[in-house]
Amino acid sequence: FSTLESDSAIRNIDNPVHIDGVRKAIEYKRVGFEYLPNRPVLKDVSAKLEIGKMYAFVGNSGGGKSTFVNLLPRFYDVQKGEILIDGVNVKNIDLRDLRENIAVVFQDNFLFNGTIRDNILLGKTDYTDEQLNEAVKDACLTDFVATLDKGLDTEIGERGVLLSGGQKQRVAIARAFMKNAPVVILDKSEAVVQQAIDNLMKNRTVLVIAHRLSTVKNADRIFVINEGRIVEQGSHDELIARNGEYAALYQMQFKTKKENVA
């Protein structure tokens, strides 16, 4: 109970700035962050993300790519530098407004004991049946739901135990469609239904945490983050031609994939 009653470290300032969209750019300015004192995870990182484009973040495990992305919706607060949305520091933006404009799809998405409908809506009441059906269709859930006697009103059990991993991910993607946020954070693996992901990324600003480089070859810009720093950035073709860390990662994954096939 003491934990539940405690104040969150992430909270609004007095008189926060209200936003109703993301219209210009997202900018990281000399951002530094550490979970433990004197053990920096991000070190003086700067990047500018234009609206309507896809950005991929790749690198070795523990290099800081997930942390970089998780700072945007203020899951944590930066300790050095600042993150700006349309020129406004995210710490000064109303927290509800900030997170209303960002949809997040994790590899392991939390599902609640209830129906598929409940888990897609998450308490949302201002929607039409047409919007819900469109979200289900775009998330490639229609065929699966059609096989269920109770359709969207089918109970899925604690943490969605009655669904497969792919079905859970598609429910989470349907949530993101219902939210209709202009910015999407995507923790992407090859297990996710690719068509559903492609649908979700249309006309949005997308930040992808990439575990398989083959899934982000079409990104507008790829950032390679290792040991807390952006060590390379560019398109897939540019980074391959540079023959640096990205090219080495790509060749290693490609080689591993060929060996597994063989």
C-alpha cells in the first residue's frame, strides 16, 4: 500500500504545456541518462527526428537503444540535456497529453483478464463500432476473431494466457490503431505480423527498436547505438557502403541466418 500511495517521480510541473499533436519535429539535445549513479547508459546523445518518417535504433544488447526510445514518453526522465517536441521540453508538457500522442507496442505486451474487446479499448469510450472493426482489420485480427463463438467478447484469461504470442501482439497493435497517436514506438521482432506493422506505420512517425536488421532496411534513418553513443547513422544502403559497425552487425546476422537455414 505504501508503494501504491507513493508519489511518482515522473509528474507534471505546475501549469504544464498542453499539446494536441506532434507537428514539426522531435529532438534529443545532448541527452545523458543513467539508471545507477556513475554508470551512464546514454552519453551526450543528440538526434533530430522529422515527423512522418521511420527511424530504427539498432546496436548491441545493452547499448542504450531501448533507453533512448523510452525517454520520449517519460517512462524515465533525462538527467542531462533535453528532449523537445515541437520545441517544447517533454518535462514541461502535460503528461497525459504527451502519452496520448504516443502509442507503444512492445514485444511482450501486457494483457488483462477480460475480453479481446476490453483489451483493445483499455477503457476508451469515445469510439464507433466502425472504428473498432477497422482497427481489428488493420491489426490482421479479423480472421482469428471470426473463428471464435463470442468474437471480440471472448475471454482471454489472465495476461492473455489463451492467446498465442502472435495474437497477443496483434491485440496490442489494434490498441495502437484505436489510440490513433501520431507517434508510434515499436519494439520489433520478426514474430510480429508484418502486414499489421506495415499498416500501423502508415502516415505516422515511427521509432523502431530493431532486433533483426532485416526488418528495418526500409527505415528513413537508422541509428546505431553502442555503449551509450550514436556511433553511426544513415540509410541502410549508406551504412552498408560505409562498412562500419552496422555493416558488421548486418553481416553477422545474415551469416547466422544462412547457417540456421543450412
